Amino acid sequence: LDKIAEVNPDLATYPEFTPDLRASMREEIDRFVESTIFDGAGSFAALLTSTDSTVDSNLAALYKVTAPPPDTWAPATLPATERSGILTRAGFLARTAHAVHPSPVRRGVFVLSRLLCVPPAPPPPNVNTSPPDESDPDQPKTNRERYAKHTAQDTCGSCHQTIDGVGFGFENYDALGKYRTMDNGYPVDASGNLLGTDVDGPFTGALELSTKLAGSTQAHNCVVSQVYRYALGRNTGLDDLCSLADLRGQFAAASGDMRALLFAVVTSDAFRYRQGDQP
């Protein structure tokens, strides 16, 4: 999420964008995570499904909610038909987009890598990773159609069936994170399909995707690994399997309570002790 600082959309397409809006995007996510974990439900599921937020006047316009006075923040309930947890917040959506169009690839890879711990294989060295060229008169007209054409090549299809199956579920959000039902004059198709997970199957839109992830044992196990790695400042190896299994058991017993997970990690032997030097 530090990469939100690098968000720089095309101003001709998004004239409402300002550096202040970019700063607000990041602060909102920080406020949301902190309030959800320490003041709210505290669960991993709430991080993925809550409509509660805190907004300033910059974000209120984007989310279409009542704006607080300038230079202030106020609690807000985001539209339940448009927003569900951290994956539908403007900061995440803008950070996983290109300057003009959203990127189903960036969004799909993020979910697979960070929330399900199944990062896709890197693309072949000779593959064209440029966004589809919309200036081509024969190019399909919607963002989804452009990416479907771009990734239909034999060298791309095997991975992008999984990546885009997730990423296309975010097509209701443009590159600034605004909700949309039309793309270039055509209805948005936000249908997706999860493959290779414990919650496989079709879904429609990021709200349904977030609900599926909130109920996924694989996603819960993945967040344990992510918190553990972050706390220890290193990647995991075979020596960590017992610690991770114990932490995952505690996290499940606590019904996915993030506070319980943080406590369990920092009181674990893996966190409190280090291995002695080998002879």
C-alpha cells in the first residue's frame, strides 16, 4: 500500500485527481485498518467486508457520501451495493490500475499473492506485458474485452485464466477507484471465477469476491503467514511449519480475530527467541 504514493492517473481522463486526494486514499486505509482491528469487530472478515469508513471531503465526493467540513475527517457508511472492505477502497483500486484504465492483472495478482498465498508464475521473458493498445481500430471497446484479447495468446492463457478470473471481478471500479456500471458506453461485466482455491467457483463483482475470501480457510491461513513473515522480518522455511500450524490453529479458534493473531505471533517462541549459532 506504500505504492499508493506513486498513483498518478491521467489528468485528462481524471481531472478531479489531486495530490491531496492521493494522500487521502492512503490515510483512509490506515484509519480503516486501525479502527477495524482495534476499535471494531477486529476480524479478518471485517477487513474484507465492512462498509464502515472515515472520510474527508476529497473521498466523500468519490464515494458519494456526505462530506465533512474541509480539512476534517468523519465516520461514514459507504454504499453497501458498491463497497465491501479493503479491496473496494479507492487507495487499493488506484494503486492496482494504470494511468487511464484499471488493471485486472494487477488486481488479480494482488489477491492471489497477498490474500491466498498462491502467487502466479512470472511471465515468460519474451511476453508482451504492455497494456492493450486501445488506439487500434479493431480493438474491443471495453477494458475487459481488451484484456481478454490481449491474454488469449497461448503463452499467456494458462496463467491469465486464473489471474483474470479474479481481476475481472473488479471491473466496476475505474483507475481512480470510482464505482461504474458502464465502460466506454457499454455495460460492465464484473463476472469472475476463482480457480485453484478452497472457494473455487464463479462470482460477480468485488463484493461477492470479498465475501468468498472472508470465508476462505486458505485466505485465513495466508494472512497468518503474512503477519508472521512481517513480524519476523524474513521469509518462512521448513523450520517454521510447526509455528505456522500452531498459529493457524489459534487463529481459527479465535474465529479470525486479528488482535488474537497479533498477540499469538508476538508471544510465540519464533518471535521471542532466535536460533543459536551453528557449530
